[in-house]
Amino acid sequence: MARISYGKARHLQRCSQDGKFVVLAIDHRDNLLNELNRHAGRSITDSEFITFKRQTVSALLPHTTGLLIDPAFGIADTIYNNTLSASRGLLAPLEVTDYDRHPSKREPTFIAGWSIEQIKQVGGDGVKLLLYYHPDAPDAAAKREKVQQIVERCARLQLPFYLEPIAYTLDPAKTLSNQELLQVLIESARIFSSMGVDVLKMQFPVDAKQTEDEAEWLSACEALNAACEAPWALLSAGITYETFLRQAQIACESGASGVIVGRAVWAEAVNLQGEERQQFLTETASARMAELQKLVMSSAHPWNSRLQMTEPTPDWYLKPM
């Protein structure tokens, strides 16, 4: 079992309940803005974009343990308007993602003027990096080096590092098969958890479009769980809520420590306007989040089953942390 500092453990405690994560993800930027513009029939203002995020957070946060949100359109506003409860953890992204390029061409690009230190200063409880990764890609070593640098900076600041390694196929002309998806995710989990990443934010290891066989889903999740030295939480990747709910159940039963979920819960709100949007968020999306919360609390495995603090002595603060 890996050791964790008291500082990191405190931040993980703030983002979880009984060691289990139910984190709302709404750190989406350009892709979400483009969708909001399309459904509004015009370019919405920054204020309107911020308002959308504020409405979503206000409706769903009561059923969560934490929030993953971006600096430009979310963090300051949720603090200023007291939307982010002091009892919920705060995670922040480091990256800007270019969805117009094939995943093999998506190099990690960091938000200009934003840093791990600033996340700590604003009261953040963890940093998140989305990383398109294939262990056999020519740039795999360079990407691992960037991850190692973040691991070391987070260790100095005692701030947990949540890594989101996204699998892709090396051949742009081919669809990622379930076999390759599982192989890449297992290898990624082994590599990055051994490097000191604190929490892995993982894809479901089976593409539901290729198979609906839940026995196969379970086998893949168990294999992924066995490869994870670090705790892992399931991301939703924009699939339907009904499918994500089934995946979350299997992932949590297999060893996941919870979910970090976004569009599967609130995506339809993008298509709506005014009172219809508000009603969807406060009724449908809120009920979905509550259902996931209940599932996680009953089925997930706590992060402290994989990460352990050293039993403290009176002079603990005199020792290296």
C-alpha cells in the first residue's frame, strides 16, 4: 500500500465522503461553449457562460463530494457567489484541449497564466491533467516526463494529482478496438500509479458501442482495477446517463473509489433555455446526481484502502513530508 502525506490526505478527505468520490465535472470550455452557442443561435457572452456553470453547480452540488471546474468561467465565480459550499472539495484543471486534432497529435498544453501554486492559493484540493496517452506512441516518454514534473510539484505543495489518461489508437484510420482500449488503459494505470499519481480518472475499459455484454464489462474493470496501485474514479466521457449508471455500478463493485461525472448528468441542459433549463437541472439532473451518490456510497471502495498515512508521532512535523 502506498504512503501519502497528511496534507494530501486532508485534501482527499475534503473531496470525498468515507473515502468515496462523487465529483461533479464542469471544467469544459471551448467544446461546451460551442454547443451553447449553437443551441442559442448566437455567440453567448462570458457572463452567460458563467451563469450556465453557476446554475449547474447550484443544482447538483448538494449531491456531490466535490467539484471540478475551470479557473476562467468557474472557480472565482463559485467562490464569489458562495455557490461552492465550504464542505465540498475543489479540483481544477491544468490543460487546454484541442479537440480538432486527432488524439495522437494532442500534446498537453497548459492554461496560460495558471499554475499548481495558484490552485493551492485559491483553496484548491487537487489538480487535474487530461493526457492523451498510448504507451507505444513516439511521444510517450516525453509525456511521462511532464507527468513526473507535476507529480514532484504536487508533492512539494502536498496537493493531490488527479491524472486522466485517455487511450487512443495509433492508426487514425482505425477505430480503437476494445482489446486495444483495455491494453492501453491497463498499461497507463500501471505506469502512472507507480510514478506517484494520487488518483487516476479513468475511462470505462470497454466501449459500449462495441459490446453490451456486462460480463465482459466486469472482467475488463477487474483487470483495470488490478493494474491500479492508486485509487481510481470513473469518468463519464459524454455517454448517456443510463449507460453511465450501469458502468458506474460495475466499476465501483470492481474497485473504483467513485465517479467524476459531467455530461452524462447535465448534457441535455445545453439544448434548453430559460425555465426549461432550470427545471431540467433542478429535477432531472439533480435526481441523477443523487442516484449516483447513493450508488457510490453503497458500492465504491474508499481511496484509503490503497493510500495509507504513517501513524503520527508528536514530532511528525519535523520529518520530511
